[in-house]
Amino acid sequence: MLSKLIDPQSVAVIGASAKQGSVGYVILENLVNRFQGSVYPVNPKYDEAELWGRKLKFYKSILEIQEAVDVAVIATPAPTVPKVLEEAGRKGVSAAIIISSGFAEAGNAELENWVRAVARQYGIRVLGPNCIGIYNAYSNFDTVFLPADRAGRPPPGPLALISQSGAVAAAIMDWAARRRLGLGFMANYGNKADVTEIELLEAFANDDRVKVITVYIEGFKYFGEARRFLETARKVAVKKPIVAYKAGRGSAAQRAVRSHTAAMAGTYEMYHGLFKQAGIIEASSVREMFDMAKALATQPIPRGRRVLVVSDSGGMGIQAVDALESLGLEVPEVPESIAKELKRELLPFAAVSNPIDVTGSATDEHYKIVIDMLLPTAFFDMALIVTLMQVPGLTKNLSEYIIDAKKYGKPIAVVNFGGSELVQKFEEALEDNGIPVYPTPDRAAKALWALYKYGEIRRRL
Amino acid sequence: MLSKLIDPQSVAVIGASAKQGSVGYVILENLVNRFQGSVYPVNPKYDEAELWGRKLKFYKSILEIQEAVDVAVIATPAPTVPKVLEEAGRKGVSAAIIISSGFAEAGNAELENWVRAVARQYGIRVLGPNCIGIYNAYSNFDTVFLPADRAGRPPPGPLALISQSGAVAAAIMDWAARRRLGLGFMANYGNKADVTEIELLEAFANDDRVKVITVYIEGFKYFGEARRFLETARKVAVKKPIVAYKAGRGSAAQRAVRSHTAAMAGTYEMYHGLFKQAGIIEASSVREMFDMAKALATQPIPRGRRVLVVSDSGGMGIQAVDALESLGLEVPEVPESIAKELKRELLPFAAVSNPIDVTGSATDEHYKIVIDMLLPTAFFDMALIVTLMQVPGLTKNLSEYIIDAKKYGKPIAVVNFGGSELVQKFEEALEDNGIPVYPTPDRAAKALWALYKYGEIRRRL
């Protein structure tokens, strides 16, 4: 239903501008240079303009465009929006994204009601106003009005983000771009005069390119909304994981939420309970949300909670166990018969009970032996592998052994820490091949916990 | 007392080797090429060797060296260690670092006792065996036997690390080097046949270049040791902050600790109580330890717990408040008279109660106005400043306004998130000028908490 909004073939930019740095300029620049569909600049001030080495025709009104237009992106001053939206309605667009601010968030609820009325009259689905809109990494449909050198654009990939905050969404995109994290879609809904997070959730649920949906939320406006969100999420969570972070927990935070999005922050406990009922995996920070999402997008669901821990550092192995146990996961001992066999294959001082310590003198092959001997057995459901690549015997080949272990069909998370080129190359090889890497044991443990948790949710719903 | 061990003028490398990649080779390479003192290779197999473009004289024994030697670094096979240590004693060294393994950790407690007896007889202080020894970023005295391309060497700076795990210490060094974090000293004590973490704590307490001591510990061997550690730490904590991370909390983790360092892991609660009594700030991960240490090394102690939060993203401001409140810090409202004045100076939609939201349309000057109007007042003890640099109006100049705010003598932590060049340049400018930067609000909040906590500890002890 919202597929045209997220995945249009043709777009009119109303309020497109030739004035460098303006909102209408940045949106036009991004679309003209990278969007795979058709772009029609609309602004009565221009007939045409020479931009980015080409001559662009400008339209006086969206009604002048001959071709069909799927989406109108509106970046004109607030008071003009009802009129241009009406024109878009007469043109027959499916959806509009209103970037402009100056509506309910600025005390102009009347103007927003008017926009809503126009949208209903013409059957236009409206995202916004007061939003940064949509980013679609597949078609480069992109209404984020921040230049790419300020806010990077992430590569296509299995994650989608629904964000109540535009600035937080832009910062997440920038961060994901740097880390080459596949964030295929971002949607920011601003004042949600029409389209809500609930419908966006449904839209991403129905898009096969999306494997995991992440949600940044500050609060709902009223309880009915929260209830409908819960009902929708329960249906979606059976199909694919939803990970959410609720900002605004304490009292000062709730005061800020009211001021920021006029949302009913509710008690944090209410949201916590709601997420639980809805089968949503709750994150305690934005970073943790993506740590978990990365694993959920690439790893299978484990059968149980028993984790094999392998490390070349006793200390890091212990940290991993700390983190896993505190999350309710188990680190069972290795059965004695296998431990004896391992003892023969590894170095004399290696620890062969779980956590396995291959020691700082280990080679790539020692990891391979442990993984191949233990991970396929019925004693372990998943693996947390710590590879401090600072020790002398390890090479980038180790990444191939770990990638090869995907054949056992059990989740794997790797902890890798440091800054050398070897460390970076090793990490890239793993992540490019669907093995999530984390800089600390607690983050990897939380990612494995999310996989276990999602398995529980699937069984329950 | 241990100053010669950490800061020697002259070093003999016993077991120095011309065989590329060997432990004795890497240690010699690091010392010959970077150490600011004198280096004497000792190995009866060589008369001299052409290494790194120069001719190096090798000594048959440490006794052949004419000049005074402060420290003997020993990397010969375990069974030979008592003999070479005895020679070092006869030569009159103050201290020895025994890198070699194959002692108590491998079941050879007898051999370790023998080493201890020799050390006592000659009054040599011994670090190790089974350790990576010392890294001193000021003189480049460096016995870490991992090449610099695997394990980076951090720049000089106010932090010192005492680590029970060598591999964890090497990974921390590599990570700190990448982030240009000033880790001036690292000491890893291995089996602690003689020198303990307690004496290292005293040594760093007495070294004026060290502002904050970080401790990675898995466990003590017996209760008396824990008690002495507590007594020493109480004395040190009055002078400078100690931040510690205890690895090994749950039962499987404790099993692993026993196997890794033969330490008495104790219940985690015991350590928690011990740290509290000792005035040690406890971290829940290695990363958090350095997040807190970075702030403790650069920021003043706050007078109270009231935090001013400024953000260009309502969402991030809310996350910051969440994190601060959950740690027991306060985010008080701005007094009405000041709020009114602020309202006139900021953008119409800015939120002027704490957290202050300068909005995504803010300029550098808006931050300056807020900081200069509020931070010097008696209403706030410290500031958490969120700068999402993705928004269009901010420039690198903002870093200068924040650095300038140091004149108010109150702690500041900045949250900055993303990946663009602007983000990185901005961060470097701040960190190079003593303002700690964190990628997420919860990490910055924890750092401010550590400052508050240290103030409490100082008042209590």
C-alpha cells in the first residue's frame, strides 16, 4: 500500500531550488544525480537551470508535468503546502512527502489539519510534515536534505530503520555508511499527519529485501496508537525480527519527549511491557539496536541457549562468559571424551573446557580444530569466537575457517579488537561474508542473546 | 622502588635473537630502534649480527657487559632462567623481566620457586615470568614481543594500564594506538613470582606523568593479597583515580579464571565490595574503563551531580537524559528567568528547558549562547553536549567554542556520532584539546558519572 511512497518510479520535487545549500537544492541534487527513476523539478521561479553539468527543465506547477508522477516531495514554506498538495492530488500522485516544517510542532495544528483534509480528499498518502522522509539505498530515492559529505548514505542491505527523529536517523545513516552496514531503507515520519510508524512497519514487513526492522521511537500520542502498534508488531514479528529502542525513560527525559515530539512518553515500564507482548526485541541504545540487527539479518536462529566460546586470550574468553551468563545464556563444559581429544590436538597449555583458550601461541588451525570438532555436535547451539589478532600466529586465513563454519547452520559472532590493518582486513572479510564482528565481548554476547530471544518470540507467537 | 623496572636507562636482552619473528628478535628490534636508553643483546650463539642496517655486538653473557645495566629482559627457555637470572644478579641489575613461559602456569612451580629464591638472594625485583612485561611510551622501553604492525604502540599520555592478561593488554594497546589515546604505560605481571599489581599500583601512583591508573584483573590468589590490594588502593585513590575492570563474574567464568591464571576468582560480589571500599571506580567492560579514564584524565571534579544537556537533536538529548538519570545524575530544569532570555536568543522552536534542544537548524553560535549563559551559573555542575554534525548549520568552529568553555572549570563530555570527514576532524580538535568525545550518549553519561563518583570517593577517603 505504501510501496509507491518507498519505491517510486517518478518524483516531482516541489520547491526544487537552484540556490546552493538550500533544502530544495540538496534534495534535487541527490535525486538528479543518483535516483534511478525520473525527477521533475517544480518551482515557478525558474524556467530551467544549469546544474551539475546538465540543463534541467523546471515546471511552474506539478500540473504541467506530462508524465505520471508517483510521489511529490514538498519543500515549500508551510503556508503554501495545502495548495501545492491539492495540485499534486489533481495530478494524481499516490503519495507526498512533506519536508517543510512549521505545522503542529510549531503550534500550527490548524494548518496541519488542512493538509490532512486535502490528503484525504485526493487519497494521497502523506509522510510528514516536518520530516527528512525516505532513504532507499536500492533505487537511491532519497529525500534527506543533508548533503552526502555531512550525512553519508549507507549501502543497500537487509536492515530498515523507522525513526521518530530525523537528526538521529541522519546520524545513524552517516555511521552506517562509514561501517558499510547495509541499511537499505530509512523512513522518518515527522508529525505523522497521515502515515504512521505502524504502516511503515507493515510496508517493511512486506518487502522481501528487508530482513530486520529497527525502530527508534520516543513515544506515542495516545494509548490507542500504542495498542495498534502492538497488534501490528505481533503479526510482523512472526515474519521478521523487529528491534526497537525507546528513548526517554526517566522523568526529565519524559519532559524532553513532550517538548520534542509532543508525544505521550508514558512510563518506561509501559513501553517495556508493550514491546515484550508485541514480540519486539528491546535495545537499550541505538548502537545496541544495530549490533543485534546485524546478527539477526545474517545468522540463523539457534535451537537453544548453549554457547561455545573460543578465544586466544583467556582474559577475553572470561569477559565473554561474564557477558553471556549475565544475559541468561549458558556456557556448558565440553564433554570429557571430546575434551581429551581436543587436548591432543591443541597446544599443551590450551584450556579445553568451555571457554576454550587456544592461547596466545595459537595458529589459525587451532581455531579450525576447535570449531570443527565442537560446533557441529549436539552440545552447542551457537559460537562466540574471540580473535585477538595481535598474537603472532594468526593470519587473515582464519576468516576463511570461520566463514566455512557457516555450514553447520549455527549462529556465529566474532569479537575482534584493535586497530592494525590486519585487524581491519580480517573484519571486512568476515562481515562481507555474513559473519557479524563486534569490538567487545559484551556486544557480541548481546547479539547472540537477540538471536536466542527471537527464537523464543517465534515459538511463542 | 620499581622506578628502574619501568624507566630504565640501560637494558640487557638475554635471549636476544637474529632469527626474524622470534620473541628475542622482536624485543631486540623494538628496543634497538626506538628505546632512548642503551641496549645490550646477550646470546652466546652470536658474536655480532647485521640487523636493521647496523652491526650489533652480542654478548656471551650479561657479565661480559662493561657498562651498568638497570634491567635484564629474559627470553630464554624456562629451564635456563635461574642461571641467567643469577648472572644478572652478579652483574648487579635492579630488576628483571622474565618473558619466558613454562613455570607455575605449566605445572612447574618448583622452577618458579627457584627463580624467586635467586631473585631474593641478589635483591633483584622480578616481573613475570610468563608475561609481556612493560611498555613505556615516554622512553619507548618496550618488552612487548608482538611486532608493531600487529599490536600498535599508543602515544605518551596520562593513562597507565596494569593488566593481569598479556593478550588483553596488547589488544588494548593496539586499540589505543589507533585512537591516539595517550596510554603512557602498560605493565603485565604474568605469574607474579615477585612484583605484584599492588607494587605496580604504588609505582604509578608515584609517577607524576600518570593521571589515571586502569586495572584489568581476573582475580587474586588468596584473601591476604586482596586485603593488601585494598589497603594500597585506598591510599592511591586519594591521589589519583583508579578504574578497574574485574573479568570473571559468573560460575563458568570463574571456572575459566581458575584455568587461566590459577587465581582465586572469588564471588563477583566480593570484588565489587572490595573495589567500593578501596575507592576504586568499577567498570563493567574494558571499553567502559577507558571511556571513564579518558574523562578522569582531562576533566576537573564536579561539585555536584547536576548536568546541563545541550543537543541539536531532541532525540539524542532524550537519550542522554535517560542515561544520566539511570546513573543517579540529575538534569534539573533551567530557572525560568534564564529560560526566557534563552528563548529570545535561540531559534523559535528550540527547547529551552534542560535538555536544551537547539534544533537541527542550529548554528555554532547557538551552542555558544547556551554554554556561556548556563554553564558558569550555580545551577549546573557539568555539561553533556551532543553535536550531530550532520545538520547543515554546524562547522568545525564549534569545537573552539566548546574548548573555550573549559574556562568555567566544569567537566564537559561531547557526544558525536557519524563517519564523515567533518565528524572526524571535529572530534580530533576536541580530543587534542582535552575534551573527551564519545559516540553514544550512554558512554558520555558514564564518563561524567565517573567524575562525580571520583569526587565522592575523594571526599570519603
